[in-house]
Amino acid sequence: MGFGTSLFLIAVGAILKFAVNVSVQGVDLQAVGVILMIVGAIGLVASIVVWNTWGGFGATRRRRTIVEDDRPYDRTYPY
């Protein structure tokens, strides 16, 4: 589930929870709205976590050893 789907579920859930005043026999639309908002929020958090841990397209890390004054040390570059 991506950002767009999560935001869509949150929006639909909020509409069902706060804007719809219709009663349907056998279905509590306010409860369905709350469930959709919770699922959308979980999906949004999961998407943010996955995208923050992912390096992106073609992104690799290289380690370079730099020698200054006969003392080598490692430095990590994001490219």
C-alpha cells in the first residue's frame, strides 16, 4: 500500500465517520469509517518506514580509504 492509497483510505474513512448521516441496516458506517482511517494510518506509517529504509534507485554506499599523514581512515560516502 502506498502513500496515495493510504491517504485515500483515510479520506474515505473520515467522510464515512464525520459526514455521512445515513443509517444502513446491518452496517455501522461510522465504525467502517474508523476502521478505514486506522488501516490508512497503518499503511501510511508502513510506507514511510519502508521508504526511509530503502536506499533509492541506484543508490549504493562505497567505502573509501583515505590516507593522510600515513594514517588510513575509512569514510562512507552516499554515492
